[in-house]
Amino acid sequence: MGSDTLIIVPTYNERENLPELTRRVLEQPGGAEILVVDDNSPDGTGALADELARANPRLHVLHRTSKDGLGRAYLAGFAWGLERGYEYLLEMDADFSHNPADVPRLVDRARSTGADLVLGSRYKDGIRVINWPLDRLLLSLFAARYVQAITGMPVSDPTGGFKCFHRRALLAIDLGTVRSNGYSFQIELTHRIWRRGMRIEEVPIIFTDRFQGISKMSGDIVKEACWRVWTLWLEHGLRRHPLPAPAKV
Ligand SMILES: Nc1nc2c(ncn2[C@@H]2O[C@H](COP(=O)(O)OP(=O)(O)OP(=O)(O)O)[C@@H](O)[C@H]2O)c(=O)[nH]1
Ligand SMILES: [Mg+2]
């Protein structure tokens, strides 16, 4: 294995975005590797990813048989990366909503602070979202307030999907029992880490709406997030603060 850093990129019909995205991620300093997790995209993203991987040993592909949601794709990607010993595992979308140039900022913050999780945040110290319709921005801002009001978790952007986990955080949270899939997947993972008293850092990022490809956003994803937040609070014994931090090993 060449690098200690793996960027996991789930894809479903991202043919237009993938070649340029992987090129731009791979040219960043730090030498991180990429794992594309494709759910048998009908547009042939999986075969295209294989072709790109043949040309670059830092690019890997995991194929799954059918569309099974973002959360499942990430869980498969985490298992792949943990098995192979990567120390930093990132989540990143394929549609350029997340800027490849921000990857080193997230990883550097994790390295320099020893944080268990670094979140790319659209809402820390301002609002940095480009080209989103107002209703979508309001929904996302409301979600952040909603999560904090119910769970007490003080992160500014809990539904964001650009984040860097240290492997110890993923190993600590029992990924086998994670059931949520849409936005609540992001909230659940962060809450599981926070409630154990693990260390979370936030790095401001600029988020840009996708300009190519098709959105997979749906009302079901929003509904799932609404009720899941209550179950996270219940699971944590109705507490609104983390447990004492685990002893450092
Ligand atoms: N493997 C896999 N990837 C998915 C699935 N659903 C979404 N993705 C990918 O996950 C990332 C985020 O999904 P998006 O569709 O961009 O979701 P979003 O950012 O909330 O919404 P839009 O940008 O409006 O489409 C993209 O890279 C998608 O291709 C899925 O079921 N399986
Ligand atoms: Mg997107």
C-alpha cells in the first residue's frame, strides 16, 4: 500500500463527472488514493472506473450489484479501506459539490490535531453554498438546527458528506449496526463518534451544487433523517452531551 489515506467516492450514474473528478483529486498534494464504490450504474460509470483504475494504481474500484443507497456504499468502502490498513478514510461526492483542492485541508487538520473526525462544514463562520435553490439551503440549515436542538451535538453542518475519519473512529462505532442510509447516515456516524467523547474538528468548505448528472435527493431521505435524529438521542440514553473521552492508547 502506497498511501495512508483513502478517499471513498460512491457513484451512481456519474459518468460525466468521474474522469475529471478523479484526475483532480489525484493531482492534489499528499498522494491519497481513491476508492470508487459503484452500484452497477446503468450509465456505465463502473466500467469507466475500471478503465481509469487500469491507468492509475492509486485508483481502486469496488463494484456492488445494485443501487442500495449512499450509506451502504460507504459502509462497503470503509470495510474495504479498514481491511487494507488505511489510517485516514474520507467521504467525498463525485459531483464536484466538494472541491478536490479541499482534500489536503481536511487530511492536514486530522494529522495536525489528532482529531478522530474532521468535518467539512458549509456553515461554520458563515454560509458557503453556491447555486443551491433557496428551499434546499433552508432545509439544510434547518436540519443543522434540528439535530443540535434534539441531540445537543454542537456541529455546524451535521448532514455534510465531505469528511475525514481516522480509522480508530470507524473501528470504535460498530459500523455493523448502522442502518440509516441518506442524510441521516451522515448525522448518525458523526453522532456515534461525538457521543463517545471522541474529538471532532470542523474545516470551512465551499459547497457547489452539481452542474452535471442527476440528483438523487428525495422526500424519503428527508423523512428518514427527521425520525432518525430522535432515535440517536434515545440510543444515547436521552443525553445531550458526550460521555467522557476514551483513554488514549
Ligand atoms: N454507490 C452509490 N452511490 C450513490 C448512491 N446514491 C447517491 N450516490 C452517490 O453519492 C454522492 C452524493 O449523491 P448526490 O446525488 O450528489 O446527492 P446530493 O448531493 O444530496 O444531491 P444532488 O447533488 O442534488 O444530486 C454522488 O457521488 C452520488 O453518485 C447509491 O445508491 N449508491
Ligand atoms: Mg450532490
